[in-house]
Amino acid sequence: MSQENEQHRYEVLAEKWLEGAITPEEAKEYADWYNARQDDEVMIPASFAAGETVHEERILRKIEEKTGLHGREITSTPIRRRQWWKAAAVIAAIITAGYTWHHWSATPPQNQPQTAVTDILPGSDKAVLTLSNGRQILLDSAGNGALAQQGNINIIKKEDGSILYVNAPTNNATDTLYNILNVPRGGQYKLTLPDGSRVWLNAASTLRYPVAFSGRERIVELSGEAYFEVAANAARPFRVKVRDMQVAVLGTSFNVMAYSDEPGIHTTLLSGAVKVKQGNTEKQLTPGQQAVVDNISGSISVEATTTELATAWKDGLFRFSGNNIPMVLRQVGRWYNIDIIYQGNIPKGHITGKVPRNMKLSGVIRILELSGVHCRQETGRLLVFPSS
């Protein structure tokens, strides 16, 4: 094949890959060709693009169209040349893991039955509010405005869908009444507590809190994951209880991940200061640090971290940095309300990158396949196969 014909051939394959019309055989052909030339100058004729920069810009725009991400966000993550092309192939995310092209496979293992299933939409704002008298309110279907009154506190659903606790015009004293906000798998929700503190709850999470804070402390109880922006009040510290662990706060922003199926409780501090206490052990964090309480030993370890990794979910992203595959899949399972079922050995390896949380499950599956994680959706579950 002449150089001109060869170049034209791979221009066509690049376009097919970007449009999602490439076959596995063509994808392998293109990948083999490109990888074999990592140390060579890639000639891009004017008929396709004015140069490599324009070529990359063209693919960048395609990624933007497919994902809704802006170019600045896409290029903010350092990506080596080969990895940049992998990102272009994925179309829906920035995958910076060190996987090689031979992992590409959009088909499940041989001899596995195929089942037609409906694609799963991403999670959405949904939650159930349980009042002190046991009455439950489905917040995603409730109208805006006043929802209920608890003592002298009104509960209001705002136009953005979040709920707010405000004092009612009465002088009657309020007993200590508790509400419970439960966010199911496939959901997320935001509320403003009686003291003005704001809380974002991730999927499969529950927060129990008083409708009015009294006494010397402001105490809430969490299971699952939440991001807090705590209203400052030095005279009345804010505490988050997670089983036997406590996070003590004065006024700050931080994230707590405390799912029972994770190996530890992660507290990540963005601003201010918090103390993490487990038994007789206590550690104080400074911004940019993360404390992990081991679920088995109860020990507390503290390390510097990239805080955006912990809070990406609140900003509409899955974001990973060398996370093992089971941890990645647990997050996927919670957000799409689907059970993860391993067919044999659990795949090894790690994933780094970010993926929009507004994608349908089929898009995430494609990204997982391109990252070497072979899986297939069935009704209510995602089957994960051993790495080939």
C-alpha cells in the first residue's frame, strides 16, 4: 500500500472511530498502525487537517459534542500522545489509565448468552423525607413550596429541588424532633439544615438530623456519602457521626464517604479544620488532607490528597486516580441502581480518569470495555467477566 493510500485509509478509520461506526477489527487495525508510529512524525495531509494540532482540535470538538464537556475541562488533565488518542476513541471520557490497545473489545466473552435489556438512565435528584411522626414525603414528586411543619420549623422545597428548614412565625418552643433524609441508589439530593449548613447527599445515603439544633453541639448522623458546607458557629461545634466515628467541625467544607461496603471511612477536608475521632484516637486535618478509618482495625491514617477526587460526584463526575476496578464498579452500581455480579475472578488493574455522571449506562459500559473491563448489562445487574 502506498503512503498516500495508507494515510487515506487511516483518515477514514479515524473518522469512523469518532462517529462510533468502527468495527473491532478496524479499531485494532487503526490502533496497531498508530502505536507502531509513536516515535515517528505522523503526516496529516491538508485534505484532512492543516496539521496535527488542527487534527487534535477536530477530535477535541467531537469529544465535546458527545460529552457536553468543554475543551478547557477536557485538556486540563495531562494526557500523553497515545493516551490522547485513546480519549478520542472513548469519546465520552478522559481515560488516562495505562491500558494498552489490545484490551479494546466491545463484545463480551464467547458463548455468553445475549439478553435484550433497556438502557439505564443515570441517577437523578430523588429522596424520601421521613418526618418525626413517621410520615414520608417523596421529594422528587413533591411540588415546590411548603412541604410540612415540624414544631416551629417550616420545611420548604425550593425551585432548584433542594429542601430548606426555616423558622415559622410562632413563639412556641420546639421539642427535639428528628427528620431522616434517605437517598436511594440511583439518586442524589441537597438540603439546607436549620443552622444554614448545606449538605449534598450521594446515592445510597441517609442523613438523620434535628429540625432545630439546640444544646451545645450540632449533631447529625450519616450513612453513605455526603459533602458538607458547615455554617460557622464556634460556640456550637458541628459533629457528623458515622457508626463509632465522629467528625468534629467548627465551620468548614468537607466530604465523608462511609458506605458499609467500602473498606474504610474517608473524610476529605477542603477548607477549615476538622478532627476525626475513632475510639480513643483523634486526628486533626488541614485542607487537602484525607483521613481513612479502617473498618476492621479502627486505625486512622492521614494523607495528602487531591480533594476534587472526593467531591467530583457532587459536580456531576466520576473521577478516579488509580482506583481499583471493584471500587469503580461499586460507584457505578450505586449511581445506576444496578447490582455488580462477578463471573469468576475479579478483574485486576486500576483506572484513572473522569467520566460524566449524566451518561446512560451503555456509555459507561463502553468506557469500561475500552479500559479492559469486560462486562454486560442484564436486567437489574451488570455482569463482569475476568480479564482476558
